[in-house]
Amino acid sequence: MQDERQDKSNEVDFANEDEEDDFELTPWCEEDETEAAQLKSEELFDRLQRLQAEFDNYRKRMENRFSDAARFASEGILLKVLEVYDNLERALEADFSKDSLAAKAGVAAIEKQVWNLLEREGVKPKDSMGMPFDPYYQHAVGTENDAAKPDGVVIDVYQKGYMLKEKVLRPALVVVNRHEVPPTSEGQDDALDEKSEVNGDE
């Protein structure tokens, strides 16, 4: 009976030894964790450098494109102007004295060609004659006093104004009607002197 108890005790000891082997823990190493973090940091830094290089290359390409666009932006319009210039050269080669009507018709055709070119680019004239003066669309180069016409309207146009789509391309140079000419500062001083003499001490 005692031998049987001893055998059971030995079996329990062996079982405990197996359990200890199954739960063996790996010791924590701070150096391994630091090395892994360093490798991760180096990998992220390398990716950042590549992204920076790609961005610099993209920026340089875009700068070159913008530079070329600015340098050759007028190429299209210049080609169209050259067509007009060719026609002008041909017109000047003609003998105006022999056929003045044909010469006039040629010049009129060139004028139409130029206008069609401007119109295709979005240029259109801005009417000013008889319109109320607007400093956004017109520049006043003089004034006149015409009692038969409303005050503040344009009564003469020295140079036409033009719009480029919704933007003022060139303001018109106009003469504006003024019923009352505003006094100058010198005139105001003279008026004050006269008033002072009338109301002064006798």
C-alpha cells in the first residue's frame, strides 16, 4: 500500500515538471526593442527623402511648364497677326493711282480681317457717346458746356474704348458735358477776398 502511494507521488512530480516546461517565458530585452524602433525610424526617413525628391522634381517640371507658357503665350495671336501683316504687304505693293477703288477695297478687307481676329479673342467696343460719364469705362480729357445736352454725359470721343470679355481692355478718351464749371482753388480765394472786402471794417 505504501508503495502505491509512493508511485502516485512520483507521477504528480513528473506532471508538474511538464507544466513548468510549457510555460517557460522569454526574457525581455530592451536592446531588441530599441533596434526595431531605430530600423522603423530609418525606414520612415528614407520614405520621406524619396517623397521630398519626387516633390522637388514635380515642382521643377511645373516651373518649366509655366515658364514656357509665359514665354510663348502670345505665339497663337502673333501667328494671326502675321496673316494680317502679309495682306498689308500685298496691299502696299499695289498701284493705288491706277485703281483707287480696288485699293480701298483691299484696305477695307484688311480692316475686316483685323476686326474678326479681335472679335475671336473676345474684344468688343464699348459705346461711350451720349452715355453718362463712368470713370471705370472712360477717361475724361476735357469738358464742355452745352446747355442743350444733359449734364455729365459724354459729348465727344477722342479714342474708342474696348472690352476684353468682362474686363476693360482700354478705356475711352472722352469729353464730358458740364453745365456748371467747378471753380478752381484760385477762383475760390478771389471770391473769399471780395466777400471779405464787402464785410470788412470801413
